[in-house]
Amino acid sequence: MGCDIFFYVQVKTGRGWKTVDYKKLFGELPLNYRCYSCFVFLADMCNYDCCTPLFKPKGLPNDLNDDSIKEESYDMISASYFTLSELLNFDYDQTFENRRIEKQTGQNIWDGACIAEVGEGKIISYRENMGEGFFDSLKTLQTLGDNDCVRIVFFFDY
């Protein structure tokens, strides 16, 4: 069992925000994999890393203009959204102490969701923590238009 993220990509038009069939355009959704480091950064979900998220979850945008997203997100948690500008303007080279560790909790049982004591973690940059896939997704999103007119809407489930 784990946490999964559900993404929608929207582009701002003269009529408001329009959901893009991103999968049809690019073959897969951005960040369409279980990356708890990304979940923490985007919405403070599963924060085993002990990093500071970009922002706390903001809920669904008021100008969503897509009832299917509202319906699908009904039972989900930590809904939020970001413009591409917000994601690109963060200083990913700053560092933090990643305190996520793996511990053996029984015979042949390992738990990767453990937290080390302060000072026992690894100092890394947000860039290293997020991984290449995150930045590949940002590059692809940039092809959709002006950074202020492209956004991701997302939420989680367990």
C-alpha cells in the first residue's frame, strides 16, 4: 500500500483554464510515478524526507472549469495546484537535511518510511532529491506555452 498522485495539466486560454490531454500529446503524465520526495515538495505528503514543501496544499483552484476533475478528486486528499512559473522559480540548488532512512523492523522486513534523528540525515539539494524525472517533466510542460499560463492540478489517495 502506498500513496499515489493524480495529475492534470491545464493551459490558460481566452475562455479560462482548459485541461490538456497531456498523455495523448506526450505519451505519459508528468510525474506519473510514486516519488515521495516529489509528493513532499508539492504538498507535504508523506514527509519522511523532512524537507520544506513549496507551499502547503491550496485545494482545487476556484477557476478550475473542469467538473471531471472535481468529481474525481471528491474522495482524495491534499489537492493543490501550481503554475509552471511557481515550479520554475524555486531555487532547487538550496540544500536541506534529508532524514528519510530505511530500517529493518523484523526478520526480512524493511521499512523505507523511517526518519533519522536531526543531524543523522544526508545533506542534499532539492535538485538531487527531486530527481531527473521531475525536471524532465518541467521541460515538457514548458512546451505548452507561457509559464504563467500552464499549471498542474493534483491530489493524492492511499
